[in-house]
Amino acid sequence: MNTSIRRVLSSIIFFVFLWPVIGLFAQSAGNSGSIYGVVTDSSGAALSGANVTIENVVSGYRRDTKADTAGHYQFTNLPLNPYHLVVSSFGFENSVQDIDVRSLVPLNLTTGLKVGTASTVVTVDSGDLLENDSTFHTDVDRGLFDKLPLESQSSSLSSLVTLASPGVAADSNGLFHGLGDHASNSFSIDGQPITDQQSKVFSNQIPSKSVQSLEVISGAPPAEFGGKTSLVIQVTTRSGQGVTTPTGAITSSYGTFGSATGSVDLSYGGPRWGNFIEVDGLNTGRFLDPPEFAVFHDKGNELNVFDRVDRQLSAKDSIHVNFGVSRSWFQTPNAFDNLNVSNVVSGGAGSNPIFGNSGDTDQRSKIVTFNIAPTYTRTVGAYSVFNFGAFVRRDAYNYYPSANPLADLGPIQSQSISQDRSLTNTGLRTDYSYVKGIHNIKIGAVYTQTFLREHDNLGIVNPTFNSPCVDGTGASQPGFTSPTQCEDAGFVSNDPSIGGSYNPDLTPFDLTRGGGLFNYFGHTDVKELALYVQDQIKTGNWLFNIGMRGDLYNGLTVARQAEPRVGVAYTIKQTGTVLRVSYARTLESPFNENLVLSSQGCGNNVLAPLLACTPGVSTTLTPGFRNEFHAGLQQAFGKNLVISGDYIWKYTHNAFDFSVLGNTPITFPIDWHNSKIPGFALRADVPNFHNISAFVVMSSVAARFFPPQTAGAGATVGNGGFPFRIDHDERYNQTTHVQYQVPVKRGPWIGFNWRFDSGLTAGSVPCYNVTDPNSLCNPANNGPSITINGQPGVNLTGLTADQQFQAGLTCAGVRATPTAGLTQCLAAQLTSKLVAIPAPGTENDDKDPPRIQARNLFDASIGEDNLFNGDKRKWSLRLTGVNITNKYALYNFLSTFSGTHYVTPRALTAELGFHF
């Protein structure tokens, strides 16, 4: 181990094991706070039975409790936010105060009530809507996402972040692009950092029913956060502590595509202990977003178990344990091109191979995720908290090819592949919080070791992919195993010695020519150590966030970096305004999924041609760095509206993205020279106005990447050497959500979503352009630009009929079908309702790239939380409609990362629940 890492680890060991001996203590675990209070009367005597309510009017978070016989009450597991605290008791005036829970250090309050008449109305003003914070973030409570119509049942947490957070571009299969980056997002689940990808083709997410609240940080990240920081999603899970009566719910739903769900959750505990457990399952005929609007070969199921245990050992010591296990199984959706695949069935090594029906493509995946994360907490008086935690998280991913591997042949896939891959993330974390006066200090360290194991079997299934022989036009011929066989059969040798492209290293692994599978096994351990210190200083109307983080990365390469984090906010109380600016420097580390394959593949004689390696590209992905700047404001308008927004500018040296191997989930990271991401993000909230609550989020975030590709396997864009918009660039998107509670005794609630997306970049859209040297439409880049009778035209033979149909291409009113495509078309007559085709001569990969057509999607839900007006036992009913207008639209088209996918057709679901 590197000497510097040994020294830092020694420091951590001292920090963890010696400091508790000299008197550190703590109360709150993870990333949540707590309040301990005493209610008294005017004489100072304890007042039992007082009602205590805590509420954040913007997020909708609300909890109620009663003071015990000694006047004591407590709120634990609180998201770090400002709150409105109301204490009331019969015969006394209400006590109302604003409190700010901004640290793990517990707040201790004493509230004295005066004799009088309790007010039934609690006044909310503009000050209750503001947060004096330099970091732009969005708070979401489960009171909202219990009623928010979510597009993806199998990735409900991702769907929630996409709808409720500004700066997020929606993508297929539960993916979302945060602030112009592909997957530079991290989750902090009760303080446990998770920086690996969480979409449903990589991992199983924590189920949304186990989540109490979210804080999505889209501003400059504080020093405690590292890794992937475009979006930092802090998750506070549900707890059973303080729930003295067993409380829970049993729900079941059924809907379109044969989608059925079932879940059970239970909370139970006491003042010093608690347990929350949740079990849910899903079975559906549309697990992933397929490349056709019609749904077939898309079945999948999922099972999740989550358990949280809290135990307060003493007044100073407590423990908290999260445990989770999930399993998902799903098919890779087929396109029409994947049906009745024709391939070589015999004679593949000879001059006349016989072709036949190899069947339908039948590829499947299985993911098993295991997680355990214990945390120990100790307190020191009223000012300090010490946390020490450990975690183990493992994703085991299996990808299975078709039973007949020759059926895996497709327009964008020339190999049959199987994979057995695991990513095991282990780590220790510790932090010490100190709050006194104007200071809120946090010092911490995180050490992680990620074990990567990648086992792949590959075989060529395209009979013309590596042909020893070509005809007189240069067209590759099936059959043959050596260029020496060509002349006798009347063909031309494709031997590299005479300028051909035949690679003899691949022939032993060509299944169409009698070969077998190539076996690859790669592994490495990625070690990362982070040390940080930060202080939030409040003085008058000013707030200063000052921090420093140091990251030490030791994987296939080594990187060290010091990262200052600075933010300033100023509150103008007279106008209800908060002004803020912030800056962050971050270490950008490569994605872990298939990192070894991407790093070693271009140095392997067999893998390099299969992975489409760019000549001269390094085989090792090197961590980069980012400088990001944010400037924004928060403005309250009375008590019913608050708007918060940021302007964003990010510059990244060594910018990471992904490439994909054929039509498979086998994706791997690649590294570009740099990227520039400017844009804005905005959120507006109407907390509650005559039983109406609403929010609007909107953003415009560019993603400009600059060649050359510096590392990693496979890339198909940017080869012209000029800047380009990568396929997570979106000019504009917005989500509007409105919720109404019918004001009668048994009135239902109604929710409505409107989502607009201007469309992601789609570089594979056919177009006519002979000027942009970077464009795939340029003939110099083998683009489809041609002339037809002297007029600009487009050659469409590079796309199959089905791919043209997927893009919705129409030429002079004639539309492509899955079985009848177009050969060529005048550029002025080529149109589509699914992709936006630039006018002839205007396409530019940086300024005006092809895009997916803009789309408007509408979702709605209606429900009743207490059907039969029960007291302790309640029945609920909820009806949800996703894409209720049945909009025919795409997420992406032949994306370099994920191929083609359609948005969900209209999906209707009914859910029945029993709550106790």
C-alpha cells in the first residue's frame, strides 16, 4: 500500500479508537438531526400531554407528538432543514418558533406556555419559505411522493428525482442526466455514500416506500461530498423509533402491461429503540423501455427487502443499522429486427454457408444487490456528535445471451456475449460535528475499497464482420476461414498484407465459422480515501460555507487532489430574498462499471477490434478535475410562493461518459479531453393555497464535450476533432405538478403532472450537411449526404427498415415500416414526428445537432386515503395514469450509450391499501 495512504489510515484509526476514550459522545446517526424538548407552564412546572408539531411548509414534512408526564418530547431522524415548531395545550396560548436543524448535534429546547386561549390558526409568513443557504437544493417529503404519479415502478426513486428536481434530463430505463452529466450522481443513504450507478440496468435501488425524505443538492457540493457530485441525493429512511404502536401498511396494485405490485411495511418501537421493515415485489410485462412503442419480450420482476434498526444504548450512545437485499430479473427488450433472426446454420467455414432461422433474440439479465450499513453514535454535552460507520454493498450482475447465440445477431450487434460481473463496495466513515455560537463545524473521513470482478464470454455472430474474402466491390462475404481460399471461389483476398481488414486473431472466436467463445476475466481493487473539514458560519444576515476536501484515489491509476469548497449567502429580510454564490473543486473519478474491460480492452488483440477502439487512445482511464461555479437567489412572494434558481458553469478536465457493446447492457466508461457545461436550474413552490399545492421545476443545461477521446474503449462521436453536444444535452425541460385536496369529509385528493422535454441530442439522425467537419452527415465522415438530380439528398440504406420506422422517418408522405424501408430521399422531403432533422446545410454537432422531437407528457392520479372513515385502521384507493394522452415519443435514438427507447405508452394502475 502507498506510504501516504498508510499514514492517513493510521490517523483515521487514531481518530476512531482514541477519541471516544477521551470523551466524545453523539446522538443522531447518518445525515439526520434530532430535537429534545421540555414543555413547562408559566411557573416552570412540567406540562404533560402538550401537543407538539414540527413542519417544513415547503417540503410538506410534518410530524406530531405529545409531551410525556415529565413534559418531555423528542423528534429524531429529522432531515437537516428549517422547521416551524408549534407547542399547544388546552388552557394555554400556543408557542410558535422557527428552528433550524442544520447539524447532527441535537437541539435542546425548553418551551414555557402562558395561560390563555390557544389559537387555532398558525400564521405562516415569507420567512418560513426561505432558507439562508449558499447551496441550491430541493427538499421532497414522502407526503408528496406518495401521491406523485411516477413513470417507473421499478426505478421509483430515479423517477422521483427526475420529476421533482430541476436540472435533470429524463432518459430511458430509470436513468437521469443530472446537470449535463451522464451519471455523475451520488446517493447518501442515512450517511452511507453510494457513487455507483443506480439505474435499473446496473443496480437495484432502495425502494421509495422505505424513504422518509430526500434532499437533492444541485448546487456546489459541500466538502463532505465527493465522487459523483453533479447531483447529490441525501436520503433519510423511515424509522420505527418512537412508534409505540405497531404501524404499517399493506398495499397491492395491478395495471397495464400486466404490472402487479405488492408491499408490506411495519414500524414499531419505543423512545429508545425502533425497527422499520419493508418488503415489496413487482412483476411486469414492461420492465425496461423498449426500442419499439409496441411492447414485447420485456418481462421482468423485482423483490426488495429493507430493514432499519435503531437502538439508543444510553443517553450518550446509540446504534443504527440499515440492511437491504434486492433481486431483479428482466429481459432485454427486442426490436422487430430481433425476430426470426437469419444466420449461418451450417457450412460456415466453406465457400457456401447455409443460412436459416436462428430464432428470436432472447437476452436476459439478473441483478442481486446486498447492503448492510451499521453506524455508532456518541455525544458530548450539548455541542458535539461523533459518528463511526461501516458499510458493505454488493451488486452481482449476470447477463445471459440467447440459447442459440447466433440469434443475438442484430443491426448494431455482431457479438454474442455473456457476463458475470460483481461490484463490491466496502468502507469506513467517521465524522465529528461541533455546533456552538456562529459555527457549525464538521470534520470527517471516508475510506472505501471497491472490488471489481468482470468475467465475459464473447463470440462473433456476424458472418460478414471479419471476412477473409470480399467481392469485386469490396463487400464482405460469409464463409471461409483464410484469405487463401478466396481466389478459388472467385473472390478477392481481404488479407491485411495487401490493405485488407481481415484479422486472423478473431477467427478462432467466430461462431459463424466454427469457432468458440473468447473468455475474458478482469479484476482490480479501487481504493479511495477522503478527508474533509467544513464550517457553516452564521452571522447576522450572512452565511458562509467554507470547506476543504482531500481525495486520494488509487485504482488502475493514482490521483491526489485538494478541493476547496466555498459558498456565501445573504438574506434581505425586507424583501424576502436570499442571494448566494458558491464554488467547488472536485476530483472526477471514472465509473466503476466495466472499468477493467474498458481500460484493458484496447490493449487486447481480440477485444480491441470488437470494442471499436480509437487508435492512439490510452488504455487507462485517469481521474480528472472539475471547477464549478453557481450564482443564484431565492425569493419569497408573501406566504404562498417561493422561487429558487441557480446559474451553473462547470468545466471538467478528463470528462467521463459511456459507450456500449452492441445491443446489450454491457457498457463501459470512456474519457474525453474536457467538457463545458453551462445552464440554469429553477424551482417554484406553492406550499398550500386553498387546498392546492404545486411546484414547477425547469432547466436548460448544455453538455459540450471536446475531443480527443483520451482513454477507454469504443467511441463513435467527436472523431472530427471539434466540440460536440453529447447525448445528455437538453435545451430545456420542465415539470409542473399540481395537487388538490377536495375540502369535504371524505373528499379525494387529485394530482396532475405536466412534463415537457425539448429532446436529447441524437447524433444518429440522418441528415444532409456537407460543411460541418465533425458531423456524421458529412460525406468525409462516411455520412449519408448525397445529391439526387442535383438536389441535397440523404442515403437511408445505412439504417434498417425497422430503425427508420423507430425514427418515424417519412419521405414525401411515404412512411417507413418495420419491413419496408426507404432507400433515399430529398433532404427537403425527409421529415419525422419523432426526431428533429436539421434543415439541409444547417446541421452542426455543436451549435445545432439533431435531436429527439420535443414532447409533452401528462400524468394524473386520484386517491382517497380513508375510504371508510376509519380511526386506527384505514383503507386507501389510488388510481394512476401515466402518459394519459398516449403520446408516441422517444427518449433517444441509436444513442451511443443505450440505443433506441420509447417513452411509456399510456399505463393505468389501481392500488388498494390497508393502513394500521
